Amino acid sequence: MTQPDEIRDAVAGHYAGIAVTGRSCCSASTPATGPACCPDDASGYDPTELAGLPGPAVMGLGCGNPVARAAIVEGETVLDLGSGGGIDALLAARRTGPTGRVIGVDMTPEMVARAETNAALAGVDNVEFRPGLIEQLPVGDGTVDVVISNCVINLAPDKAAVFSEAFRVLRPGGRVVISDIVRRGPAPAVIDPQAWASCLDGALPLGEYLGIMDAAGFTGIEVDDQGGEGELFSATFRALRP
């Protein structure tokens, strides 16, 4: 049986390499799966949103645009799960303004360093990046207004823990907006850590994904922006902490 640490090691190694070398899609499209993460550099983003961002922040690793659907307002605190090179954290920082703040959490030190460099290049000072697992967030209870994530939760071995942690850090009335990869059929019986790191084996069936969100305590769960015709497809999830 594949152990969670094997999966995390594969994911960390995969994304450390991307952070150092530049950009790479999570996985290639195939007739069986369809597009997984990052069909192109600016998937889901309006070009005007990307204007002014450092080029190294646009890595083509997402499968949606959670910031555009999060209705972030000035003064809010936003948490980005698996912040990577910082693209969504930097976009969120524009919306929170100087009275708000954004926290990005990523398990890969190389990605944290890349995101910090990108924030400095962008001249953004209301964002910080913390190393850590999204299953064990280095964030206090009830301190966040909005949790976002882009094509990352599928990479976590314990998705129930991720949503439990997201619920914990949100203030009452807070919200999550998640873009992620899910599947139409059952999850594979045999797990390949390298395929998991490529956004393939870790993707859950849509119903199971929704069930985990519900079990964590989230209400008003909505699914939109479903894209892709193969076994794997992207979707954006929105929900509230009561």
C-alpha cells in the first residue's frame, strides 16, 4: 500500500523541480483523461489580471481562477492553500488592499522562495508565504475570511484533513473557493506516487469530494466552472463556514 509520506515526497520533488527550472504542466492531456491542470499559462485568467505580475509567477499550474469567484473585499484576510509561485496570492493581495492581508502556505521550500521573490518583484507587502502542509496549517483558529486554492487539494494524501483545517482557520461566515481536479469514475485501485504528483491518481470522484466538504462542516456547497470531457475534469467549489 502506498503511504502518505511516499506521496508527499513525490509531490515535493515534482514541484521543487518546477520551482527551480521554471514552469511545467501538472500532466499531459490524454484521450482517456482529458486535460488535467494547466492547459495553458493563463487558464482561467483575464489577461488584464495578469498585467503587472512578474513573469515567474505565471507558471501554468492552475485549473481555474478561484480569486475571481471569491468576492474578496478590501480589508479581508485570505489564505491560499498550496500557493506555489504566488500568482493567486498576489492577485488576492490586490483585492484586499493595504488594510487586508494574504497568507500563502506551500509544502515546498523552493516554491515558498519563488513566491517571496515574486512578491518582492511586484512590490506587494501585504502578502506572506509560510512553509507547511495544508493538512496541518500554520495558521491560527478563526483568523481567515477567505480560503482559496488552485489545483492543489487533489495532491494531498488526506483531503479530509485539508478541509477540516480550512474550516478551523475560517471565521464564522467565512468562505472557501477551490478550483481542483476531480474524476468521473472511481479512483484507481493501485496508486502511483508519480502519477499522483501529476494531478492524476489523487483526484477524487466528484461525489466523494463534495462529501468530504460536507463532513468538514461546510454548508451551501456549490459547483461551477466544470471543464474537460475525459475521466478527469476541473471544477470550482464554493462553500461557507456557518
